[in-house]
Amino acid sequence: MPPPLKIGITCYPSVGGSGILATELGSQLAQRGHEVHFISYEMPFRLDTSQANLFFHPVNINEYELFKYPDYTLPLSVKMAEISQQFGLDILHAHYAVPHAVAAILARQMLGGDRPRVITSLHGTDTTLLGKDPNYQPIIKHAIECSEGVTAVSQSLREQTKSTFGIEKEIEVIHNFFEPREPTKTRQQVREELGLEDEFLVLHMSNLRPPKRIDHLLKIVASSRHRDRLKLLILAGGNFAPYVPLVKELGLEKQVIVKDYVLDIENYLNTSDLGLYTSQHESFGLSILECMFYGHAVLTTNAGGILEVVVNGETGFAYDVGDTESFVKGLDFLIENQEKLREMGNAGRKRAGDLFNSERIVGHYLDYYRNILSDDESTSS
């Protein structure tokens, strides 16, 4: 049996698919006996540091009058080098090229030698947003090319990355995964807490950033012929205040329920009837996968890597971005056809469990780590 690895992980600690995936990956690795060190400016969302083999190291960011804006990349690289040296890390796994992979590469250069090896995971923003910015494109390309390993969360993102940056470097596709937890409250308890009776509960979970198109989400609910018996539950990882005027304009004050920074998402997933996602860009769609694990059909756009998760017509329906009319028809159809709703939900649960379970995906990451390390050893010998 190969020895356990020592792995440093850095990610954005805010609510979002990349941070949640990185946190869950670290937790799963620690459960398997590997030593995992998180390095970031804040404790990542959902990180449980009481778990054995799992540690958190904060990055201190000082503000000097010399700098107009506080710098994060350099303090992060120094902390990465410090932790790598102190604990003898084998791998620095950076989620996002900037600033995390850039800092990891600087850290290794400061240390000298070949360890730790740098693995960069691309989640989308590096390519779909920053990759179009000439101020960032060269450094993202440099970070990708200087990493010993690069992963992407979907085939779609891999191809888009290669096209955007014009690189030949091999990119390993490792899809996201989810480890469902048992609810701690019954469906009825949660519905009572939300003030629900027999309403149909639609769930949306996201950081609420502009590409999530919350405006489309609200307009779909408002246009449903069943709006009076609909409730939209938004588990928000960001500020919902900018959307309140639209809620009032559409007359949805009684339909929309917002819960901020929820940790016990399993209770709300267990209570909901359908997932609804209107993203303009989505490299994978972790929230969509979470809904599928709890047996819910999903209405979503067909953007990016979503169709690697959802099977259109089988586990839900996927529409073009902005096609709110089709979304409304799909929503009303599933509300009126409960048998089809259950059938799609069951198909989604099976697909999620078969393809995106933790055993399969974490095992893929471990194999990839060891391949990168063995390449290093064979090259040095």
C-alpha cells in the first residue's frame, strides 16, 4: 500500500463551487489518511478543522501605505513556502490559476528543488472571464504551463481552455463530486420552519453573481401559471439585496425565501421538489449535482459543462440561456406531471451516484497525484 501523501490546498474560501469542491476534497483525502493543509486568507466555507489529518493555516495580509492596494499573492506564496518546508508537502494543489497557482509556483521557486509539485485545478473563471482580459491572460497561461499537473472540471472547460490560451499542455478532466449527508430534520419540520403547507418548492443554490442570471430565475417563477402555489427557496452564498427591487416589481414577495450561507444544505435539499438554474456560464454545475443526489429533477441552461452532468429529457430539461419561455413551460409541465417529476429525479439520483460519487472522483485525484509524483521521480533518476 503506498504511503500517505502530504498535500497543501489553496482555494477561495467564499461560497462557490470551487471552494466547496476543494474543501470536500481535502476532507475526503484526510479521511483516507492523507495529511491535508489548507492555506488561505480565511477559513474555507464548510471546512471542519476538528477532523483528523486536516489543518488550516491563515495568510496574513498587511496593508502598507506604499501599496495603493493590499497584495495577496506574495503573502500567500510566502505562507505556501513556509508550510511546504515545515511539513514536507508533496503536492501544492491550487484551485484557480490566479492567484493561487501563481503563488504556488513562486513558493516552489523560493524553496528550490522539485517539491512540492504544483497541480492547478481550473474551475472556469480563469478561462471564461479572466482569460479574455489581456492583463491576466499571459500570467494564467504561464501558471498553467509551469504547473506539473493541470485538471479541469469538465471536457467543455478543457477544450475552451486550450482554445483560449493556445496551449498544448495535457489537461486531465476530473469532474466534481458530492458526498450527500443524511438530513438532521424531517421534510415536514423544514417545511414548517419555512412556513410552507402544500406549496411546490423550487430550489436554487448559488453565489448570486451576475452570470447566475438571478433575474431570469425570478422571471421564470413569476411567469408560471402555478405561481400562487410556488415557493422559490434561494440558498444564497452572496448578497441578495440587489435583486429585491425585481422581486417587488414582479410581485414575488410571498414566493421568494432567501437563506444566507447555509451549512445544513441537506435539510433543504431533502425538502425541495425541483432544482432551477439559469446560469449564463457554468463549467460544471455543482449545485445541480447536489440536487440530483437528493433525487430532484433539474431545469437548467445547457451552458458549458452542464450537459456532462444533466441528461436532457432524462434527468431534467436543459434550455438555451435566456429562453425563459421554455423554462416556464418545463416548470409547469413538471408541476402538473408528478410521475414524470419522480421518474427524472430517480434517474438523476442514479446518474449522480454512479458517475460523481466521492470514491470514484477522489480516487481519480489520488491516482493523478501519484502519477505526477512518479513522473518527477522517473525524471530525476
